[in-house]
Amino acid sequence: MRSGLNVSRRLVLALAAIALSACAQLAPVADPLPSWNDGPAKDAIVEFVRKTTDAASPQFVPPAQRVATFDQDGTLWVEQPMYAQVVFALDRVKDVVKAQPALAGEEPFKTVLSGDRTAMAKLGEADIMKIVAASQAGLTIEAFQDVVKAWAATAKHPKFQRPYTELVYAPMLEVLKYLRANGYRTYIVTGGGQEFVRAFAEAVYGIPPEQVMGTLLKVDYSVPGGTPTLTNAPALFFVNDKEGKPVGINLLIGRRPQAAFGNSNGDQQMLEWTTGGLGARLGMLVLHDDAKREFAYGPAAGLPESRIGTFTQPLYDEAKAKGWTVISIKNDWKRVFAFE
Amino acid sequence: MRSGLNVSRRLVLALAAIALSACAQLAPVADPLPSWNDGPAKDAIVEFVRKTTDAASPQFVPPAQRVATFDQDGTLWVEQPMYAQVVFALDRVKDVVKAQPALAGEEPFKTVLSGDRTAMAKLGEADIMKIVAASQAGLTIEAFQDVVKAWAATAKHPKFQRPYTELVYAPMLEVLKYLRANGYRTYIVTGGGQEFVRAFAEAVYGIPPEQVMGTLLKVDYSVPGGTPTLTNAPALFFVNDKEGKPVGINLLIGRRPQAAFGNSNGDQQMLEWTTGGLGARLGMLVLHDDAKREFAYGPAAGLPESRIGTFTQPLYDEAKAKGWTVISIKNDWKRVFAFE
């Protein structure tokens, strides 16, 4: 029995080897990044993957350490003219005030309810944060995700008239898949809310909840009526932006990423932390310089500073000095969206 | 060419099927839990794995959702007579005071330096927390892990005269491996420090840093001399114990576990949250009732309440009422440690 088994096993292996080699000869080498134009940005990605995954490379990275982090707003999807989560929170204000009528007379809710667009445009960051927190607070973690999913299924972007979840960058989806196909675990590290992004990250990016780090509200555990429950509290717990990004990465992952992708000053520290490690590291910044296909904004694009997704000249200079690659949407992306 | 390939492929598959079936007939079924005595605890684990991983089972759990969480102190390794991290922190006090001489005159450091064991035994939880925080604060995350590793390599447990990292429970190591072999991702969810446990979790338990949640100190990002650095600050940021455990699980994983293992009142909420989910869930509590091979302590073991690892009678009653399985070290474990 043993010996017969070994013979058939050897035969199986031999035939499998022949079949595999035939397949390799037949299959054309598919471009893993078809939405990218040839150029330094595409080259940087392909070369990084090659040298960190080729076992013969001196810069080989063991699979367990293959971590890549991605900012979301402006890096994986559109952030202009307003962060999707802020649009969501503003859309929720009426429901929030219905649940807590006292808020109707309080700022910034009063201004939002007035519908006065000029006054709304003047709301500061603290006001926006209050609105965002209120859009989530009091809901269980499951109920909040359901609310986000329902909103994402109906809300439409003012310029593109499509759901926000369709306004993801096709070239970046390809990078996510390409990295994963090469043993990288892809994480979202966003200044947006962790629970907000988790609601759609798996469906939209193929990124599971345990690979999403974001800004955190305080969460309370309680057992109302015998049911264990996690509820969002109206208090900010951790801001996963700027200096917070390396801290959030360390909390969630406990490893320094090999690659990081961002698009604004909020990602500066994540890129510094990532590329400050030994061996091959990849730092990339998306530059929004394509007013026709998407948006153009910020000093690094030769345009006035934008309130959202600021990419200042000093960050651009730091990128050049540190060997980070700036991705020009206009020049490096063959197409921006899958629906084009 | 195509057709020839298809024929060899079909042949390969047919032969592979024969070979596999022959292997299945030849290989003896190895007991995945050899350190467990037959009984309800072992049965509960095996039955849980069977019904959540058999595709034909109505309680089948897709691989992505297979998450199991483990408390550390008293669940994966010995916690008596003192938490290893507290021993570590006390061992570090001299070095801490050398680095910050002002602390020498301050409590609780003064008491620890005096060597007065009676006074030390009276230190409260807040004092201990101060000592633990001081043992970590001011060090970069990498330097702290190095200090922990150096300590773990030399410190010995007073009863067993062995390194703490050898005082892990052999039966629990088997459960970790068994669950992983069945597609479960195993997480440590500890009241101890996240960075402390990460320093040895991979070597000792096969659990990578991204699967360790613990109590957090504040961490600061800075760039001294151009080097991006994460440094532990002397401030508590998040307590991953009791009500904090479900919150920490949600932060790190974003999924409700299918199984949770604990041993004390600090794990009550984690077990409630875990077993409160739909479908097959497993809740288990280790009862320390074996004074000979390990320790016996706490009301649930019919003994006085212990300051460490309290497993009160109400928790025992809740376990019985909710169908959680209590693991008796005395009766359920054939051996406690690998070195036995």
C-alpha cells in the first residue's frame, strides 16, 4: 500500500509540474496596474514589490512583516468638496435633533438646521467635530454601521452624482489588490471615524474591520435588559490624524509599515514613521492636480490652500528630500474611476 | 495544446483524489488536545470547533469571522503570587529611579526601594499602576520591548524557579494551536500592558503583535534629531480590563469573538459580549483549584478571595447560568506545564 501510494504520488507531482509549466508558458503576464500610466510612480510600486518579495533580494521582507497603510480621504476616494463623513453627519442632523430635541437650539446644530449655506460654510473644525460626534453618539456600534450603510446606498456626490462608494480611485484599488496578491496586508489609517469606515471598507476596498484604524469616539459597555451592548458616547477618545497616525498604527498593528500612502499634511507623520524604518520602504502621496477628471487643489498643485486635504509646499519639499513618490493624478493615472 | 493540458489536468485531479483518500485512511487521527483529560471541558472545545467549521453544520462560521480571544494572566500563564508585569515593574524600579532621581523620595518608589516587604505588600492598585507606568514611560516602544525581553530571559518565578515564559499552560497552548489549525485567529486580550505582552507573545504563544490588545499608556510621536520616534508617556490612556475588554476587542478587531477564554472577574464582560452573539459561541473560565501543581485561590475554588485573579462565586454562578464552561485545572488538565 505504502509503496503503491508513493508511486501515484510521484506521478501526481510529475504531472502537476508539467501542467503548471504548460500553464506558465500559455498565460500572458497581466499588468497588475492597468489604470496606471508608465512612469516613476508606477515603477516605484512595482520595484518596491519586487525587491521586498523576491527571496533572493537583499531587501526581502518576510510575509508576516508585509504591512501597507492607506489614508482614505483623498487617497482612496474623493474628499472634495467635503469629507464624505461630514456630508453624512450633516445629513444626519435632522434625525439627531429628533432624538435629542434640546440640540435644536444649540450651535452648531441651529446653523445646520437653518439651511443657511453661508453660515454653514463658516463652521469651524470644533463645530464639525461636534456634528460628527453627534451623528454617531447614542447608537450601538451595530446600529451606527447600519445607518452608515443606508446613507452610503442613497447619498450622491454633488459633482459626480454617484454614490460616494463609487468615487474610489481605480488605480488605488489596483494597488491594494496587487499588494495583497504579494502577501501584503493592507490597512486603512484614516482621520475619519473607525466605525464609519468599517461600515463599507470590506465591500468597497476588500479591507476587513480588523484592518481599519481611525478616529475613535469613546465607547461604553453596558448590559441593558440583559443584552451586552457597546454604545458610542458623545466624547472624542482618540484623533487618528497627523501625530496620531503613527500612534494609531502602533496600537492596531504593532509593526512599522513597509509602505504608506497618503495625500495631505495629515499623512506626513505616517509617511515619516513608515519610511524611517530600515530596509526597503515606500512612501507615496497623491497630488490632486486634475480639475477635469477629479479636483485640483492645494499649494503643491500650484493652487490656493484648501481647507480639506491640505498638501502644502513644505510637505512636497519633504517628499522630494526623503524620496517619497508624488503621484500626479493628471499624469500617472490612465483613469481615475472604475466607471469612466 | 489546450486539450492535451485538460486531459493531464483531469488525470492529476483524479490521481490526487486517490492519493488523498489513501492518506486519510492511513493517517491515525491525532488527539489535538493531548494535555486535556476527557470530560466536559475538552468536549466543549472539540464540539465548538466541529460545529463552527463543518460546512454542513447549521452553526458554521465563515473563516473571516473565526476570532477567539484569550485573557493572559491566569488563563494562558501563571498569575500568582504576583502578575509577571508587576514583578517586572518592581525589578525595574532601581533603573527607573536612576534615570529619574527625583522619584527616589516619592511614594510608592520610596517604599519599593526600602525593601520593606510588609510595606510593599500594602501598596494599593493606584501605587502599583504608578510603578508599572514608570517602568515603561520615557522609553521608545522598541527600547521598552528590548527591556522586557531581557527581563524575561533572566527573571525566575519564586515557586517554580523557572522563567515566566515557561509558566504557560500546556493545555491552553494546545487550544491556541487547535483553533488556529481550524482557521481561527487567536487574540490576547489582557488587562496587562499591550507593549509588555507583545514583547514575547509571538515567541511564547505564536500570537503576532497585531493580535494583542492590552492596557495602553499614552504614546507620543516626535522626531528628535530627525528620527521619527514613538515614546511611552507616563500617562494611562486605556484600561483593557472588565468593561474595557469588549471595548478593546471592538477597537482592535471590530468583530465579536466566537470564543473567549478567561479566569477572573476581569474577563466577565468579555465572556458576556462574546457569548451574547448569535450562533455557536464558546465561553470558558479557568478555575485555579490545583494547589499541588499550580495554585488554588478564590471563592469559586472554595478558597478566600485573592487580590489577584479574583473568580468570585457570582461569576461562577453566571457561568453556570449562561452555559460557560469552567475548566478545573485539577480535573481537566492532564498536565499543567510543558516541562512536567
